[in-house]
Amino acid sequence: MKKWIALLCIGIVFNSTGVVQASPISGYSQFMQSLDSIVAGAVMPIADEQHLAARSSISPMVLPGQAARLLAVASGMLGQSVVWGGASPAQGFDCSGLVQYVYRQGGINLPRTADLQFLVGRSVPPASLQPGDLVYFTTYEPGASHVGIFIGRDKFIHTSFSKGVVAIGDMNDSYFVQRYYGAKRVL
């Protein structure tokens, strides 16, 4: 997997004849090129909720190394199927399965469920949220029952059961405002 990501990061792919060629510029390729620029200290745009259909209107921001790597993995999961109990791209994801998978790719082991993940790390007030922080909501049961990965600008990547895919949510959406439970930093 790391080799595939490396090939995407440098913008090359092998065609069916085994010849190296420049990859076409797609939304994903542009995202990966943005990751390359982070290493050089440049700015990375954040994908918006309609990432598959349109470019983001959200302002770019600079991210620290580990957070940038985790958000790259999380962004790569946008559009994946939402499946209760899912914890991999092959299965699909539920919220805590997505978070566990993304953080595992960064070498951080988290518990499997949102309520247990909430017990890890240190609490973060809403005004101090940073990309890579975990945001929790009370949804189908009391306590932390839904989790997402904060990406900045009041947005977070999570499993949207209403859309059926991993998507970007808005912390200011009335649904999430009413159900906000807290945030944790594990980086």
C-alpha cells in the first residue's frame, strides 16, 4: 500500500503495457499533489462535502506532519461505503471503524468503539480543535456514540449513514450542534 501511495504522491502510474506515464489530474491526484507540497511546507486545501462532484471553496491551511498524513488517509476513504460494524475499505466502515483504521495507518492503536475511543487522549475545548482531533457526538445512545476526524474550518470526516458513504460533516450543522459530546486529541 505504501508503494501505491508513493506512486500517487509523485504523480505517476503504470499503464497496461507497463510503461510509466504521468497520471491524469483528477481530484484525488490534485489532493495527492497537495500532500507533496506539505512536505515542502506549502499549503493544503481541504476537500469539501461534494468532493466527488466539485472542488472545495474552503480556504487552504497548513497542517503538521502527522496530522497531514492521517488526514490524507482519511480523505482517501471519502466515498467508501458505510456499513455497521465495518472497519476496512474492503468491508466499508462505521464511524469508530473508520477512525481506528485511519489512526492505525499512522501507527496509533485505538479501541474499536466510539465510547472506548473517547476514553483515550486529552480533552480539547471546541475553540482549540486542530486537524486530526477526534470529535464525538451523542446519537443513537447516551454518551459518545459517533466519532469523526476534525479537518479544520469546522469540518470533520465521518461515516454519514444518511448518505451511505464516508463524507465531510459540518460542526455547525444543527444536527451535530445539538449532539456534540466532546473532543479528544491523541496526536
